[in-house]
Amino acid sequence: MKYEELEEKIIQWAKDRNILENSNAIKQISKTQEELDETLEALKKLNAHKGSDNLIVRSEIMNEVADGIGDMLVTIILLAKAVDLESLVCLEMAYNEIKNRKGKMVDGLFVKEK
């Protein structure tokens, strides 16, 4: 399924549950933070099992990570909708801002040139 189709389905899902009319941008970003924290915990578990031969445990943790990323995307789509933006437009704006950015990796993070 294409991103735009999923975005429409997510927005309709939220409308069907009165999420958009009974929430606001602050509550949505708080939900994103909650999902981010859960994903961080799953990533910590994944890191702790790095190199483990237990493929079942690693697979379960990877499912937690994937679920967390998906949940964050849902909350971001709803956040954009809450402030009358389209998430794909926001993503395109961010890409256009970074596409020619130069920098270097420092301690596992990309640091942009000034």
C-alpha cells in the first residue's frame, strides 16, 4: 500500500474514533513521545541481545521496534492533521532541507556543518 493510502486510512481511523475532534496537537505530540519512549526501550533490549543466537527473542524484539516505529508514524500523521498539515508535505520539506547538507559522524550521530 502506498504511503498516501495509509495516511488516508489512518486519518479515517482517527475520525471514526473521534480522536481528531477530541484531541489537540499537544496531546498528539505527547502520544508521540510515549511511543518514542517505548521504541527506545525496545531498541535498548535489541542492543542488549546484539549477537545473540536466540533468533526467536531477537525476532520478538524486532517486532516491538517495528511496532513502535509504526505507532510513532501514526501519531505524527495525526499531529500533522491536528495542525492542518499533511505529513508527506512535512516530510518533503525536511528532505529538501537536508538533501544537500554536509557534515560528519561523531559518536554515532550525524553533525551538520555550520
